[in-house]
Amino acid sequence: MLNRGFDSRLAKLILIGLLLMVASFYAGTFFGSATLPLRIRSSSLPPRQNYSANGQGLLQFRNIVSLSLRGSSISIPESGVNVCPLNYNEHIPCHPTYVKHSSDEKKRDLERHCPPPKERLFCLIPPPLDYKVPIKWPLSRDYVWRSNVNHTHLAEVKGGQNWVHEKKDLWWFPGGGTHFKHGAEEYIERLGYMVTNGAGNLADAGVSVVLDVGCGVASFSAYLLALDIQTMSFAPKDGHENQIQFALERGIAAMIAVISKNQLPFPSQSFEMVHCSRCRVDWHENDGLLLKEVDRLLRPNGYFIYSAPPVYRKDKDFPHIWEKLMNITDSMCWSLIVQKSQTAIWIKQMNDSCNLKRRFSTCKASDDSQPSWKIPLENCIRTMGGDAIQKLPPRQERLPAYPESLNKLGVPLESFNSDTHYWQEQVLRYWKLMGISRTSIRNVIDMNAYLGGFAAALSSFPVWVMNVVPEGMPNTMSAIYDRGLIGAFHDWCEPFSTYPRTYDMLHASNIFSHYQSRAQEGCLLEDILLEMDRIIRPEGFIIIRDEESILSKVRDVGPKFLWDVQTFFSENDEKFGRPLLICRKKFWAIL
């Protein structure tokens, strides 16, 4: 891999190889007469009746290009779901385009806020001009197609910090960041020495799952994978435009989020480490309100790593900020274990005598069965029960182990083991039915993750899985994190916090039947299908398991979303044969 230099001849060879890799896809390219509004490449699945062949290897569809609102009800034309105009190719419904304002207004803009259902768009999001099949992992860690994320701002303002560089038709990611411009690999190694006092790396210190605040293009996360450390990376949609889009195009776990007014959509005491490298968060303000959210998310004896000017600079207001940070962290019973090389590291202590002397108030007894979804930040410190203090084994040992947090939910060991075995069988069957290689998929969402069994069954595949526990379902997310997996709470009646075309596979097990009772709220099957279409990549797979009445409706409307839909039969967890759908999004484009 290229980490610190770039040989031009080698770059040309890589580019040629990448072009050859997708050459077969683009044989008979779909760029043709401008009089044809929508065309699609012929797929291996049989053509449907709502389009006709037109041109060599091309199919013209009847779907109309028109900006369409959902309105108070949904009516899909016989010609199929309308297609949004080309300039909506990066539409994110709950994260509008960032506009610079005053600081208070800016924070409001960065918060997630969705329009009411009747004001949302109801049209398919088109790919940008010259969109290409994404480069496969692991090469995508370092290179992505320039045309897929055609934004130059980060390369212009962060090029000197080695975030991203333009190399002809490619974006190249050398692995740098604002505080590790010489590479994340060296920075991660240095952090390991600091945490272990020179004795080992971050994994040796018990770090398995990390939260990266203000992640940039997520190079920190990418290089932690070598230590089998999973990272949930997030950043707002702000002036550093498209950083999360870059991260996901690379095949790195990330989502749009901001730590500001509401709790982050992650369970309490889930991360062994929270990392902030120039994350542009004012941790010292509001009596440490945002640091108290970090305290909620950190496991006992977890680390907070902070690389930023207040750690090392003695000019401007930085000494005053540092003093406030020290007072806040001391009052939370965090211990500063090292301050070196522009980085400070605290550990969240398990010290009863300190906890009794804390200046901050203790939160009221909380109901952890409720998901952290649209809950305002709490200006208090949570106490930790005895079961929270347990020391977890390394990640590979945690994956098959029964999480003790399931005891509170009444999920016995036998049910956990049965779920684990069941999804191991199903994953193998999925890949056979799809007829693809193990390396064809990288970014995956399990829309109703339950115990994380589907993600655990994929642990030997070169994939990462965003495990989603829907709002209203039993809160099993703590168990998912206890297994060394990552995920987020979400309500699928709203769009997900991600860019279009960012996932290769969506797994939807009994998700539609869960939301049937909320039709009166403007949450219909078609709403969820539209969001699934927005976030799935062209030629990506959607696996749906649900009641037959729901599958029948998806068979009917799926082709109107420009999906190929096939029915297969598979055993459920009670060994009864039930149908499942494997849908594949066609690769289409506006001409």
C-alpha cells in the first residue's frame, strides 16, 4: 500500500487496473441521445414490461424526470416512481445544505431536523454524471473515483494535512489528518504507547470499539482496522463538505451527526475510547455539558483522547480553555494519564471515593430500555451499576459470547445461541442466492438488527455492518456493542443520516410489519422503500424478509422503483419455509 509517497508510474498502473476492472460494466456505455431522459444498462435478470430495449445494451424506461413531493398521500404512476432532477443527486432529507451563519444559527442548522412527510421529496435520487461502480475494498481505503464524489474543497483546504489529494480520475487518501498529517498509522501507534506506557498498542489496552468525533474522511478509523478495532465515526454536514460521503465511498463506517443538543444515537457505556482530533467541539462550554455526554458513552476505565491546540498552545485563550477542561474532567472523576505530543489522554476512573465527592449532580435513575433517540442532553453524571464494571474480553471472544445485558430483556442464553446459529446459516445461503463473491459487498445496514446475529455471521467477510435498532423495538443495542459490533438507534419513518448511494446491501428482516401501525403518521411501506432506494448503491442488494402480504406488495411496486425483484424460500428460526425477496437496484442514469 502507498502511505507516504506516490509514484507516478505506479499510479498510472493502478488507474489502468481500475479501469480494466470496470471496463466490462461500461461496455456499451449508457451515455447516448439527450432526447431519452432515463436509460439503464441491461442486467443479468430478466427485463420487466415497464421498459423497452433501445440501443446496444441499453434500456429506456418510462419513469419521468420530475421534482415530486410526497404530499398527504402516495400515488405511484403506472410509469413508475418519478426521478428527481440531476441537481438533487446528493439530497439528504434531514440534513439540508450547510450555510454559514452566526454560531447559534449554525448549530441549529447542523442538528438533524426532518421535514414533515407531506413536504418530503418523493422521487428517485439520480447518480451524478459519470458515476462509476465504486472501487472495491481494500483498494478503496486509499482510492475512490473522483466523479463519484466530485468536490474539491477538502483537497484544497486539507491537502497540506494529507486528508485527500486529487490524482487525475481518482481521489487519493494518504491517511493523514489535521493532527497526524504524517499518517494515521504512526499516530495510532503513538497513542498505543502513550496509553500503555510503552508496553503495547490500543488493542492491548482493551480498546475494541471506538467513537471518533468529527472524523473528517475517517482515516483514523480505516487504520484502526489493522488492530481489529471497530470505529463508529461521525461528523456534521458543515463547511468541511462531503467528509462523510468520502468516508463511506472509501468503505469506512461513518454517519452524519453532531454533538450539540441531543444525545447521540448510541447506547450508554458502549465505547472503550472516544477520540477527538481537532474535532471542533467546544468541550469546555456550558459547564462541560458535551463532555458529560462523552462520559455517558464511555465504558468504565475507558479513554478520552484529545488532540487539539488547548493541550499544547500557550497563546490566545487556550490556557484558559485548558484550565476549564481540567476542572471539568476532575469533577467527573476522569484522570489525566498523559499529556504529550499535542495530545492529552484521560481515563474514566472507577473510584468510589472520587464519585462521592463529585461536584456535578447525579442523573436520576434512567430507564436504559429506552433508546437514545431524540433525547436532550443531560447536565448530570450517570452512575454505573455493578454489571457495567465487568471487564470485557478481546473483540473476537466477545462476538460469540452471551452479553449479560440480555438478562434484563429476558433473552435467555438458548435464544441467543439459536439466533447466532440461525444467521450463520442464512448468510451463507444469501451469498449463494445472490451469486456473488465474498468481496463484492463492503457497506451493509441491518435495518432491524435485534441481537446483532446477522452482523456477527459476517465477521469473516470483508464488510462492516451498521446495526440499527429501530425506535419502538426492544433496546438490544447495548448487547450489540457488548459483542464488539457497532450501530445506531433510528426510526425508519424518517430518512437515515447518510448520503445517497452509500451502502452495498440492506437487510430488512420484519421491518415493514413493525411500522404497519404507523401508517396514519405518514409512514407507509413506500416511504421506507424510497429511503432504501436513496441509500443503496446502483446494483446494490436489498434482502427483505416479512409477512407474505408485505412481500406481495414489494413484488408489485419494486419494479416501479427500478429494482429487479426475485422470490426465494428459506427457513425461518422455527424451521418453517418462508419466502424472502432479493432485490437489486438497477444501474440507471439521467441523460
